[in-house]
Amino acid sequence: MATRKMLTGNYAAAYGAKLARVEVFPAFPITPQTPVMEKIVEFIENGELDAEFIPMESEHSVMAAAVAAEAMGARTFTATSSQGLLYMHENLFVASGIRLPVVMAIVNRVVGPPNTVLNDLSDSLDQRDTSWIQIYVENAQEVLDMIPQAYRIGEDERVLLPVAICFEGIIISHYMEPVEILDQDKVDHFLPPYRPKQVVLDPDRPMSLGQIVMDDTYITEMKYQQQEAMDRSKAVIREVDEAFGDAFGRWYGGLFAAEWIDGAEVVLLTLGSLASTVRAVVKQLRDEAGLPIGFVKLRAFRPFPAQELRDCLSHVKAAVVLEKGVSIGAGGPVFLDLSHCLNRRDRMPLLIDYIVGLGGRDVTFEEVRNIALTVFEERHADSITNPVRWHQVRGL
Amino acid sequence: MINNPRDALFKEDYFHPGHPLCPGCPGGMALRWIMKVLGRDSIANVGATCLCLPTHVYPHSLEIPSLYIAMAPSPAGISGMSAAIRILKRKGVIPAEKRITVFAISGDGSTADIGMAALSGAAERNDDGLYFCFDNEAYMNTGIQRSSTTPQFSWTFSTTKGKVQRKKDLPKIMAAHDIPYVATLSVAYPEDFVRKVEKARDMGPGFKYFQIHGPCPTGWRFPEHKTVEVARLAVETGFWSLYEVVHGSFNITYRPRKRLPVVDYVKLQGRFQGLTAQDIRTLQNWVDEKEEGPGS
Ligand SMILES: Cc1ncc(C[n+]2csc(CCOP(=O)(O)OP(=O)(O)O)c2C)c(N)n1
């Protein structure tokens, strides 16, 4: 039976992992991820979840143990934040390079200095080149729903890539919301046990994983296979979203959710918890001022839905990205990716980037409204000189 | 089970001939014997060491499943694999009675330097597996640079005037972790080697640590046919000693009848070429002062 409970995003992640019947859970504590770890340990210790918890001595070892456990054929889960995620970096490539569908909850937190437990998306956006699927979610329910989905996506034989479900620390991880805890039997039906056929360490069928090559014979090809798997994962993410919706009555839109796009002249695009605020602003500007503004909630940052966004946004005059992360020296990571996919010879929408919410600085309804109105005024401009805008810098 | 250690050495091979290690490399011998003892129902975690070459450099491989993750975390590989085996046995995916031995092998730099936290973590948790540190006393894979287990006065490309510090005593540190088994090994004493690995294999679950003294002709600068001779002299001079620590109780497994002077060992090796008489006395004092017990 499904039940409803008041849950934080962290507990929602722990429930998601329990529902997915994860088998090995190596972890190391870091704020704001810690309650995910503590809750899963509680599930294991009180017998609600049959799994092995390994209290690792560092995140580097966490991801190594996750790789090893998953390579043995056990469904493996972990969670981390910020400095912990960066500490894993080397082994993130190993998980994806060996094609192991580990799933990780990334509870987003600023990468210091300045050191803080407050949030933005800079930790996970920074991992974009590790060949992990990354899905950003908006609230605790979506966190819970996405953990079983993540396994079904990653374990699909067309994909076999690790998956990160990313949600912001504090604002999602620590605030309570009413969350539906899915029915276990239905989840078992949705997500059968993981019994890998391709990549598995089995003495009866020996294979070496993580090979070293002395010339370039296979490197390009193996990377290209990862690229192809990433490409194929787009369809799988959509299919799994459909299947989940059919089973549980909630659809999230797969790679991204677009609203009010038809006839929109300006589209606001964001990801994570900001989606709730931006959607509300867009709705108000449409309903009350009648402005032709649309909204996109980006969910998959990897695979980046380039072609799909291009199809969605080709008719608009201006697209605005609001993102809680920045590649210093260039612009917001989402903006940079969007720029390449909207690039066209004939006509390209104006593309503007707002760097907001760094370090968890509140992004208010009013602020987003002002951004929307500013860009709406600019929408016919032939070009702009300041596409990347650090919006909330005090004293500027 | 093998009762006579000699029998193990005649068992089948899971380590293939034609490997790409340097001529005279003791790592090939060690790995071959380990494989003979642990057999086909074992799984390897290999760290960044010259021993990657025969195990993981395509198209070379062992004849058992093996995983290379990265330089530091092969102990964590033991943790992840042994946890996976436990849960998969509970769920009946792996038959409960099937014995799978998980082991890791890595170099001294990987073990004593970059992987020290991972090693200590796996040992403190007493995760189930055998860990072999292949101690050739430097970073050899990257072309002979010092590690914390390089002995004092040794030349390497990063200690061109001789290393200032003494060799880190890792077996002693591991014994302090209160794990079921710690042992030192030498390729000059194959029976002692095999007996200890068998003993650890047949113990109950827990973390077992081995350190293999591995004279490296390439890095230590001696002729490649002298590997076993150098290995033996290390033990006969007391530079390296053979012991085991079983559940905390220390036991010398081979005691030279009369210790030879350290100079007999040192003079065969180009890495100690520049040593003065005073340096050799210092090394002799180091050997003499090492009390018996872990690390002697
Ligand atoms: C994180 C990281 N840093 C550096 C390296 C480069 N590296 C590869 S092998 C090696 C030296 C290994 O030395 P040791 O562990 O003593 O093993 P040996 O080669 O002597 O067998 C180094 C530094 C690496 N692979 N990973």
C-alpha cells in the first residue's frame, strides 16, 4: 500500500533506495547528505532493508567500493555532496567507463571556498564530463520517484551507465513535504532485481574490468560507445517516465518538461528547486499580464537534450537560463550547452544567462519576475553585449 | 586443501606465461604463486603497480575475474566485493557454500602512500579479503621514484643523492590494526610464502595483510638473474625478515642461522652505489636495532 508521510528530501531519497531494494550501500557522511546515510543505516539495522552498509573512510573509497560491488552484480547506491563528490571524481569515470549502473543521490552543496553547507549546483554541474547521467529534481516527491527510475534507466541494456539524482541541499534535503511512499509490490514490478549479464565479475566467466591499453586501438571506440549509450538513454529516460506514470500516476516529462511553449516569444529555462518559482512567475505573467512567455524545467543535464531543446525553442525570440552554477571564465554550464545546440545559420533565439542563487542566496518571485520582464523588453534586440549576467552580486 | 606447500607450486597456473614484466621481476613469481594457492574461485583487485602489466594491460589478463579501479583504492575494492558477495549469498544469487576469495594486490607506493587511508579503513573494518603489497621499494611503474618504503640512502630518480628518511614499517602499522593475519613474504622462500598464503586463505573472514619483498633488477640496479639471490640476502642479513602475526601473536617463520653483514646485501645493488662506510654502518645499526616483533 502506498502511504503518505511528511518527509525531507533526504529521507525521500532513503525511502527511494529502500523501495529500489539496493543491496550494497557504501557511504561517508557530509552535510547536507548525512541524513540519507543515517536513514538507510536505520532501515538496514531494523531489518526493513536487506543490504550491506559499508562505512567507508573517504568518498574516494566510497565510489571505489561502489564500483567493486556493482561489478560483482549487486545493486549499489550511495549519496554525497560537494567536497565529497569532488573527492570521488577519479572513480566517477571508472563507474561509467566500466559501464556500471551505480546510482547516487547528489545532495547539492557549494564547492568551497567559501566553505559552507548552503547550496547551489556547482558540485554536480562540475561532474558533467564524467559520463554519468544527471537528472535534477524539484522536490522531495520527485527525489523519491526518481531513485527507482534511475536504476531502471541505468540498468537498461541499451544504457549501462551510472545515474545521479541531484537535489539541492537544505532547501530540498532538509525541508519537509508531504510525500507519497510508493507501494513496494508495485515498485518490485516496475523494477525487477538487477542481475547483470554483460559486465559482472564471476569466477565461472572470468573477465578483466578496467583494462589498460598501451596504444590508441580502442580508446576512441570505447568512448564513442559511451556516447552512443548516452544518446540511447534519452529514449530510455522518456520510456521509463511513461512507465512510471502509468504505474504510479506521476509523469515528469523525461528529459525536460516544457509548458506554455506554443506561441511563446520568451522562454525561461531552469533546473532544480528554482523550477517551482520560475513556473509560478511565468504562470502569473501569462494569466495576469497576458505575456507570451513559456517555461522549461530541464531535468536531464547529461544526456543534454540538445536536439529536443532545439526543436522546442526554435521559434522563440529569446531564451533565458536561470542557473545556480557557473563555469568561471565562461558562463553557466547549462547556458553553454544550450548555446551550442541552438546555434543555427539562419536565426537563433537571443540567449541570456542569469547566474543566480549561488550559495543558496534566495531567488525570490519578484526577482524572477523582474528578470522575465527585462528579457521580454530585450526580445527583439539584434544582439546583446552581456549575455552572461551575474544577477545578485551585491554592490555592483 | 593442500597440505604440503610444495604441492601448491605444481598446481595449475592462472597466471599466463609470456607476460610483459621486466626480465627477473619478482612480481611475476609472487603473483604466480598467489594464483596457484588461491585458485580459480578468486577475484582480484589490482592497483597501480607494475603488476598491472600482466593482469590488466590489454591483451594480458589473469585467468580469473579482475578489476582495476585506480591507484589508491584497491583495499576499497575488497570492501565492495566482499559486501556484494555477502548480500548475493543471502539472496541465493551466489550459492551460499561457494567459496570466493577476494584479494587485492598493489605496489608499495599505492599501498603505503596514496592508498594508506583506504588500506587502514578496510583493515579497521576487517573487510574480508587478502591484501598483497608488492614492495619493490619505489614507484617503479612510473620509472623509479622514492616511496615511503624506499630504504634510507637508496638512489631513485627522486632521491638522486640517496633517500634521507628510513623505510616506513608498514607491516607493523598493519599489525596495530588488530586484524587476523599479517605476514611478510620473500620470493627467495617459496615454501614459507605458500604456507602463509594458504593459512590466510583458510582462515575465517577478515582482512589479511601481506607484504612481499620484491627486489627489482631494473630499479635497484642489479643483474636480472640475481633476483632470488638479492631477495635471499635481504633475509639473511636481517634487512627484511620473515614473520607472521596471527591474531596478534607474533611468530618468526624463518630465522637465519647467523645474520650476514648488511654490506653483503648492499654491495650487489647499484641503488646503494654511493654509500660511504659510515652510511653502511648506519644501515647495519638500523638492522641491529630493529627489535624482533612486527617490523623487525
Ligand atoms: C592518482 C594517481 N596518481 C598517479 C598515478 C601514476 N602512477 C601510476 S603507477 C605509479 C607508481 C606505482 O608505484 P607502486 O605503487 O610502488 O607500484 P610499482 O609500480 O612499484 O609496482 C604512479 C605514481 C596514478 N595512476 N594515479
